[in-house]
Amino acid sequence: MRIDCLLARGARLFPDVPAVIDAQASLSHAALHAEVGRIAACLRQHGVTRGDRVAVLSRNRWEHVALLHAAARLDAVTVP
């Protein structure tokens, strides 16, 4: 099971429960799932497809988690 499928399941079963919390924000499973869809669409528009590598330079923030899930949704690979 891909990691993005686990997030979709969490959004369905626990939509209002926090999925990720960092120093600036707390996102529910449903909100994180929506952000992942937005980021995945943006990556797709920039030509990211299956097997592509997506470099990540990030602090420990919710956006990093969302990018990991978005890349997985496109069958791309994140590279820290």
C-alpha cells in the first residue's frame, strides 16, 4: 500500500483528527489530504511523472509531509 493511500484512508475515517502538527500549524487528515492534492497537481503541471526524483530541502514542517505524499501520489520519489 502506498503512503498516499494511507492518507486517503485517514481522511475518510478521521477527517477532523490532526494528522500533522508543527510549530506554525496543525492540519487535520482532511486538510492534509486536500493540500496533498493541490501540491500533486502543481507537481504534475511542472512535468513530474512516475519515477521522477523530487528534491526536498525543508525544515521539519507540515509542507514536507505533504510533499512526500504528493510525490507518492504521482509515483515519484522524494530525495532529501
